[in-house]
Amino acid sequence: MREALLRLVEEQLVDIYPQSGTLVARIRESVAQDAMVIRNALERFAAREAAMRASAADIAALDATLARQRAAADNRDIAGFHEADEAMHQLIASIAGHPNIWRVIKREKASVDRVRLLTLQFAGRFKTVIAEHSRIIEALRARDPAKAEAMMHAHLGRVLPSLEGIRARYPDYFEREEAPQARPRRVAKEAR
């Protein structure tokens, strides 16, 4: 339990207040933005590589995953939709020949997922994500690395721009962050 809790603290998903309690951390915009930079770089690479390596069986697996996502959208099943979304991105990393890319992304994107799950409640969001995934799959089917990378970049670029609308709708879910120049500096013990 202690190890799991410390990992959640490290991932900035939980805050521990000594002698007070442990609480789910509010969403930190800067952490989500940093995670998206990492995710975007790795997934653009994966999409490019997958376009050069995808077999007919790989494309069929992507099409089946997209069908699962469509079915979840039709049923307004947010958990199923998110699960199929994750499977789609993991499959692309696997097709690229770099399945560990997804392991790194999963570790970094926990804050982003909190935002993404909130966006799925917005009208039209299911339809938009499905259309973006369809364009990525079509680029992979066409074996067009540049287009696959561009479609992935466009898809991922639409996750955090909705942050302002989400923050306005759920203000208590977000932490107010100080401007970078106003944050106290941490001084290394050796420098003291």
C-alpha cells in the first residue's frame, strides 16, 4: 500500500498532508501540458513507424478497435469508449515495433486522462475522436508516414485546448498554479 501511495504522489495524483490526510490531487495544468508534450512526440513517431510496417492484419485489428469504440459511443459508454481509445493507441505503438512507447506514455499521461475523461461528457466529443482515429487509420492503410504523423499530431493537439472549457465547467477539479517566476526556488542541500 505504501509503495502504491508513494507512486501516486510521484505521479502527482495524490497529495499527502501529514497528520491531516491523503486526498486526490487536483489537476495541475502544467503537469498535463508536460505529459502531452511527451505523448505527442512519442505517438507521432509511433504513427510514422506504424505506417511503414502495418500489415493487413494490423489494419484489421485497428478497424475492429474502432468498431468497438463506435459501439461504445452509440451506447454512451464512457468507460468502454476510453478503453477502446487506449487500445487503439497501444496497438499503433505495437505495430510500430515499439510497444514500450505505450508503457512510457501510460506512466506520463495520468493527468491528461483525468482531463480526457471529462471531455468525453461534452456533446460531439465521441464523434470527433472517432473521426480523428479514422483519419489516422486511413493514413496507416495508405502507408503514408507523413500523413499518419500529421493526423496523430492533429488528434493529440485537440486534447488540451479544451482545458479552459473544462476548467470553467469543473473549477474545483483544478489547482490554481502560481506563475513560474512567482514559485519559490528549491535550493539543493549541498548549496546551503
